[in-house]
Amino acid sequence: MYTIIIHYDRGETFRRLLLRIGEIRSLLPAHAKIMALTATATAALRMEVSKIVGMRDELVVSISPCKSNIMYSMIKFSTLTETFQPIVKKLLQDGADCPRAVVYCKFLKDCADIYEFFKDSLGANFTIPANAPTSVLEFRLVDMFMSCTDQEVKDSIIKLFSKTSNLRVIVATMAFGMEIDCPNVCQVIHYGSPSDVESYVQETGRAGRDGLPSMAVLLTNVGRTRHMEKSMSEYVTNETVCRRDILFNNFDNYSRVYSGPLCLCCDVCAKSCTCSLCSINHSSFFF
Ligand SMILES: [Zn+2]
Ligand SMILES: [Zn+2]
């Protein structure tokens, strides 16, 4: 058995590498079986990949990446203070009992600015115990994870975020990626939109792995936007259709089976919910 791994980058390299798989297939006996696996791919991408690698009448086994315990919402960003102060307040109040969150940024500078905001706002309480040396990762409540972060530091952050520790918030770029499986993240916040729905679903899917109610918040109006694919742009500009439907209709096997309160589905559905939970302000974070 041979295993070929291709890291998905959406560009020409990706297509060129996939074409090579087609070449390899031509060297194999006709009865050789090929299995292609992916974590998150839209139906359109899956069909494109099948075509490029020369699959015909393939058996497709897929499940929708939609998780009913994640609420999707969009919030217009105004200032770091207005957006993140509720999290600072909760960190000051609950310390290491505060629910965990990941803040995704597209740009390194945003990542650094948001991390510094938390550090400044928390002051002496940036660490547990208060006023402990901030250079010791184990003391910190908030940390930063970028592609340029030292591998040793990256490994320590992932380890701390995966077990009982002080670490509550990670401010990260997309480098905080595929191999991450932290069970108790209740909120994933995007400071600006990813360019495609696959990335958005993968990154928001890091919330609620323990099955508990979680939230995926997309902050818009952050100033800079990179090229956005049509499906992601539809998600971002939508104001009337359920966000869950808009997002997961891009993927195989999605059928609306959400049966919880509308206010825990998405901010669009929340507008027409009349359940007893509706007293909670859903335009805000869980914190
Ligand atoms: Zn909805
Ligand atoms: Zn409700």
C-alpha cells in the first residue's frame, strides 16, 4: 500500500501534484484500488479533484462537516476595546476557569496587536499567579501562535491548550491548523474573513469538539480584505438566510436537521426566535 499526502494550497502546485497522481495511476495494475481522503472539501472541490486524478464512477463516502452545537454569527468590528473587552473582563473574573477561545487573524500584525491588547488590558493578571514572569508560558492566560513562532514554543502552546492549564485564549494565524485537536474550545473568533469556506469551516470546527454549545464569530469591517472566493463572499454579505445553510450547502450531504432553538443556530435565525433563552444578547460573545 502506498500513501501520498498533498497539502492543499488551492494554487497551481496543488493541481500539478494531483495530475501527477493521475500519472502514477497509469503505472498501476488496472485492479489497483485508490482511496482519496480529505478533512474538509466543498462538493465543487471534491468533483474537481476527482476529475484531475482521473477517477470515474467513484464511490463517495462523506458526512457533512456541520456541527449543530456551534452557533454562527457575524459582528461588525469597531475597536479592539469594544470587541475584546468582554473577554478581558471574563478572564479577570474567572482566570483559568474562563472558557477557551481562539482568535484567528489573517495578518501577523493584527495577531501581534490583539495579543498586546490582551497583555496590556490584563496587566498583572496576564499571568496566574498575578505578576508572575510573563516569559514562562505556563503562567500566561493568553498566547500567540504564528508560522514564525519557534517550533518548541508552538509545541508547548498546543500541549498547554490541550490539557488543564492557565492558557485560555490563543491569538493565531492560520498556522494554528490541521493537526490541532483541543477538546474544550467554546469560541472561535475570526478577525476578518478567510478567503474560502473550506478554511472557515476547518477553523471554526475547532470549537465545540467536546459537544458543548460553542460559537463561531466572524468580525467584519476590519479594514483589509484579501481576495475572497464567491462562496465565502456570499456568506459574508448574507443578511437574510440562515448562516448554517449558506455555509454548509457548499458541502456534500448537508440537509437541514438543526432542531435546537433558533437563537443558538445563527444570528440570522436568532432574529425570529421566541424561546426562553432569547433574553441573552446574541449579538455579543458567550463571554
Ligand atoms: Zn441559522
Ligand atoms: Zn431563542
